[in-house]
Amino acid sequence: MNSQNEMASYFGAGQEQLSTEQSFTTEDVLWAVGIWSVILTLSPVIVFYMLMVA
């Protein structure tokens, strides 16, 4: 086997799973909702703090 085939075997090993699975999982959705809830909850607090300090 030449070096090009060896490189292809290393880099092509995980591409089959990535190409077949394109949808978001429940864990991805919950993570995104959690991050946005923290951002939207803390943004008024941060704005109020900046107004009081500035």
C-alpha cells in the first residue's frame, strides 16, 4: 500500500458517519436551548450593570 492510500484510510475513516447523519439530536437542541436561555436571562443584568457603572 502506498502512502496516499494510507492517508486516505486515516482521513476517510470517520467521513461515512458524518455524511449519513445530518440531523440535530435531542442533546444538540437541549444544549442550544440551555445556552440561549442563559444568554437571554443574563443580558438584562449585564446591561443594567453597565448602565450603573458607566
